[in-house]
Amino acid sequence: MLQSTEEDFRGERVTARGTEPPERASGQTSDAAPREAMARDKTPLSGRALLAVPLAAAVTLGVHLLVWKNELPSESRSYTIFLSLFFAGAIAAALAQRRWAALRARIRGMRPLFTVAVLLLCAWEVITSGFRLLPLPYFPSPAGVMQSMINDRALLFDSTWHSLALLLSGYFLGVAAGFITGVCIGWSEPARYWGMPLLKVVGPIPATAWIPLAMVVSPSAMFSAAALIALAVWFPVTMLTASGISNTRASYLDVARTLGAGPRYLIFRVAIPAALPSIFVGLFMGLGASFLTLVVAESVGVKSGLGWYVSWAQGWAEYGKVYAALVIMAAFFSTIMTLLFKLRDRVLVWQKGMIRW
């Protein structure tokens, strides 16, 4: 009896949650999740999973061929070519996934998104072109939106380029100003004394509320739009940077001072690296505010850009062009947001395993 009890204690480890098997106590299950993920990626998928996207594309193409008589011939032709190419690509990708495990692992997580996106296009066309549940010209079909993108591709490209230049100039200006003021307010007591009241008074005011004053004071519409975007970015970056700097652990600073570090070293090598998680939160919040300010500023005074294009198309009641610009905005903004996420993952790689991303 005593011998069996001793063997049980040697085989299991008592924890706060109870007993753990020998494999978990020795840490052998720490790599179980990666091994299961690798095995799942290498196992061949069922035919139902592989054919999800091709079946969705086939249904969307079939529905389009049934309702194409309700659309203009030019719009229907371009959209038919697009759906046919997507259907062929989906079949090719499904066949390739049965041979290459790397491609299967890369596409596995994107398959449900592609399937739902294609089915949403099908539902959109059924509602607009099939049953005419939404009135024209306010709700065009996806074929009409695609044809508007094709017809105005040159103007849309020029507007996207101008919006990108305006957004980046205002965003980087606001990030630079917000980072400097945030570090000063978070580190220096006099700067905090004079800076916090300014933040509390000016910061909560939306940047778009300054448009009338910016149009009067600024010499050009582009400069005023960039300044408004910078103002929208400056407040969240300043607040989060100051919060991160002021909340740096005192033990980090004490150890650095004990080793002979000066004020410059404490700021740039201790406080700022410790505040990077908060700084990136401010960068994301500023990026969202910059998108909103960009569209509003372009629709008021700027004579080019996606916001200007939306206002111009709406004035002529060409809502197909409006939706085309919105689609480009979504791709444009999500790409910039994804790049910022990649930068965050690269800079804060040391945080993996410490917090849930």
C-alpha cells in the first residue's frame, strides 16, 4: 500500500488544480499545441472543406447568370468575367492544396472568410438585381460598382495617391509631435504641470471642428487638411505616450541609476522601451482618427482624394462610383492598419507569451 502510494506521488505532481500526469509535470506537453497544429496542416483536408470556396463561387456565378438580364450588358459582362476567373482560381487552389501542405496551411485560416465574402456578393446581387428590394440609383448591384471602378480607374488611382500622400504627411507629423510632447509630459514635472491642462482643453475637441478656422488661417487647403490630420493624431499619441512613460517601473530606473546611467540614457534606453506597448496603442488610435479626419477634410476643401471623389460622385447621384470609392477606402485603410500591426509585432516580439495578442 505504501509502495503504491509512493509510486503515485513519483508519477504525479500535486498542484493547486489537483494532480498532473507525469507528462505534464515534466513539461512534455508544452509543445503539444505546435505539434498538433503541424499535424493538422499536414493531414489532407476533406473534399467538403476544399470545395467550400469553389462551391460558393459557383453559386454566385449561377445566380448572376440568372439575373443578368436586369443589368446593363456592359456591367454584366465585366462582372461575369470576374466571377469566372475567381471560380477558376478557386478550383485551381483547391486542387493545389491536396499536393502542397505549405499552401494548405496558409489558406486554411482564410477559407471561411473567402466563402462568406463570396456568398455576401451573391446575396447583394439577389437583393439589388434579382428582387429589386432596394431602390436605384442609391443601391447599385455589385456589377455596377465594378463597372464604375473600371470606368473611373484613372481618377480613382489619382485620388487614392493624393489621399495616401495627405494621410501619411499628416499622420507622421502628428506622431512626431505627439511622441515629443508625450515624452516631455510623462518625464518632466514642469511639462506635466503646463501640458496636461492643454491636453484636457484642446484634446477632446474633434479635429473636424477646427475646419472653419483652418480654412481661414491656412494658406492652402492641402496644408490645412494635413494639419487637421496631425491634430487628430497628436492627442491620442500624446496621452498614451505620457501614460507609458510615467508608468515606467521605478525598479528599472533605480537599477539604471545604480549602474551610472544619465538622464538621456534613462529616457531613451529605459523609459521609452518600457512605454512601447502604450505608444503603439496610441498609434492605432491616432490612425483611426486620421482616417475619419482625412475623409471629412477632403470633402470640404481639398480638390482631390477619395473623400473629394465621394462628395463629387454623390453630387451627380452616381452611387456606383460612391460604393467603388468606399471599396477602395476599405482596402486602402485596412492595408495601412495591417502594416502597422506587422510593425508592432516586429518591435514588440518580446511580448509574445506575456500577453494575449
